[in-house]
Amino acid sequence: MAARLRLTVQTLAQYASLTLFALICMLWNVVALPLLLVLPSGRGERCGRFGIRAGYRLYVWSLGLMRLYRLDLRALEALRGAPPLVLAPNHPSLIDALMIIAYEPRVACVMKSSLMNSVLIGPGARLARYICSTPMRRMIHEAVAELRRGGIVLLFPEGTRTTRTPINELQAGVGIIARQAGVPIQTLIIETDSPVLSKGRSPFRLGAFPVTYRVRLGRRFDPPEDVRELMTQLDRYFRGELAGAAQNHWIDAGGAPEERPKPAPLPSAASRAGRLEGHPSRSRRDRAGHGAAGRRAR
């Protein structure tokens, strides 16, 4: 009876938490949409980031109040007053960016286009002048500009939530941005003992609560001269730091196997760095010509 009552309470708390998050986002959108139309970019950016941070801070507080999460985010306080840098965390959970933004008001988050265009968070993200991850060259340009204005850019090097231990293959964008802007990369190490909000898992699927969630400051890497070498060092560093991470046991177990599609293979970070740094793209005519030649050969 006690176990059933506890499960009922946790279920209600989880759904209440999701509802609260949606309400916070929708209420802020009511404010953000008209401000997006009338405020100049600078004032709109400051207002947008303040509003998002306040809403996310309220939500983070509610997670502890409802006893859904045991949070250790004290390390994020050290980012206050930090110089311009690229924040590079690992990414086990959907809630990772929210946790970081709640503690650092200067963050410009790099977001997928699907999130930038979503009804739930899109208007607020646009007012805050967050950065769309596609196309990649534009993303790099906007991130470098943000850093040169004294901001902080949040970019997950994995590009998506972690699906294999201890970390997915890293993408080279984080190194290219740091190199072009001449700023360091501050790694963040995120550990969580639950697959709640992990890749491929429905946010409505119940988990074991409370979830233990911890963020700690990792190594700060100097602005790179060689992006390929930096990506190799980052990969080695994350693998060493996350070798005993709490999330490894449920990632190895598959988390939610029936919901977890096999990730498509990605080109290596080194090859992407080479293409973007030193090898300009061929023109459309060149690509078309090569494609036609290939078809004739076949």
C-alpha cells in the first residue's frame, strides 16, 4: 500500500512538473512575441535571456521542491564573471541546457532548428538571440560574434544526447568556434543516475525518483591552434572523466531500447574540421559535374 501510494505521488509530481514547464514557457512566449517585434536586438537579447533564466530558475527550484531531483549545481556559480568562453558539456539528458542557463545569464545557447521553431520555446529563444545549429557556417559566424561581444556560448560537442558510453563521437564545431574567436573551452561534466529525459525516451515515461543530477567544472582548454588535435584531446579527456559516471549503467543497458533508434554513423570530428577550416566547399556546378560523371561511369 505504501509503495503504491509513493508511486502515485511520484507520478502526479512528474506530470505536474512537465505541466509547470509548459506553462512557464507559454506564459513567457506571450511576453516574448510582442517584444520580439518592437525591441531592438540588444535590448531584446538582454530581456529575452533574463526572462528565460528567471523561468528556468523557477523550474529548477520546483524540481527540488517536488523531490523529483537531488541537484548539485554549485559548480555553475563559478561561471559568474568568467571571461568569454565556449561551454562544452556532455549531454546525457534533455534537461542539461536548462540547468546551465538557469545559473548563467550571459549564455547564448546553440540549439537545433526544430527547437528554434517550436511553439513551446521558439519565441523566447529568438528574443534571446540564441543560435541555430544549422547551417553550420552561419552557426559558427554567429557564435564567434557572440564571443567577441563578451558573451558565453553553450554548445554540446556531441551534437545530441548521449547514446553510447561514455560519450558520443564529438563534432568539430566547438573547436572551430574557439579557434576563430580566440577563447578557451570550459568543459562541464554532467552525471545523472537515471535515464529520465534521455535520448529516445518519452518525457511522460515514469522513472525512479528522485533523480541524482550533478554538474562539475572540468578542464579548461586554451584556444586551439590545431582543431583536429584539440578534438582528439577533448575526446580523450571526456572518456577519462566519464569512465565511472553514474549514467553509464543505464546507457549500457540501452535505457529505452524499444524507443532508441540506432544512430546513423557520422563523419569524424577531424574530417569535419578539415573541411570547414582548410578546404572551401566546391561550387554547386562542380558537385553537379562530379555527380553526373559518376552516373555515366556506372
